[in-house]
Amino acid sequence: MLEVVCGIIHKDHKVFIARKKQGKALAGYWEFPGGKIELGEDPEDALARELREELGMIVLVQKFVGYNTHVYPNVTIKLLAFNCVFKEASLTLIDHDKYKWVNPEELINFKMAPADVPLIKLITKN
């Protein structure tokens, strides 16, 4: 099982989502951005690093929100979600082709990555 992290990034009562670009796994799906935890890395550090590398985004990683284990055809992942406060970003898109700031209630209107879908309930109830 692969452990990955994602950020529920907050700014002005909205959350940040990004769409995976063509040629990437899950192309066309929206997600809470993040990535793989490297060997010996804390999940919070991994999340801050991944957001910096993939989006040029600086966040303050806050509390653990929850997790979801999802079986994709080629890999099983345990997705750990953390609330994050947005600080700044160049928003250089490497793995994504679009991004949006949306109200949490709007998340159900997006084609979200399957592993991210159960996290929407955790976000909208908090």
C-alpha cells in the first residue's frame, strides 16, 4: 500500500482543487493536491514539500482531517488529508492544467479523483 498525502487548502472560506493534466494518472480528474510520502518523511513535511514542488505553493499544514484507503486497478493508496492554510503561491502547474478555489459545498459538482470523494463529507461537515 502506498501512503500519500493531500491538502485541504483554505483561503477566504474556499478550498483549493486542481485538475490532473493529460498524460498523468487520473488525467481530467480534480483533486486535493499532494503526493507521495518519501521514506523517513513525516506526512506533514511530505505535504508541504509536494505542494511547493508541484504548485509553487506555501501553506501552513494544520490538523489531520482523516484518511481514505482506495483500491485503484494498479495500486492501493492510503490518502491522508490535512487542513492547510494558504500562505502564497506562484501556481506553476506541473502535474495539473487547471485550478480553482471553490466553496466546499460545490465540490460535489466536480469530477473528483475516486480516493478524494469520501473526503468531501469530512470537509463539508466541519
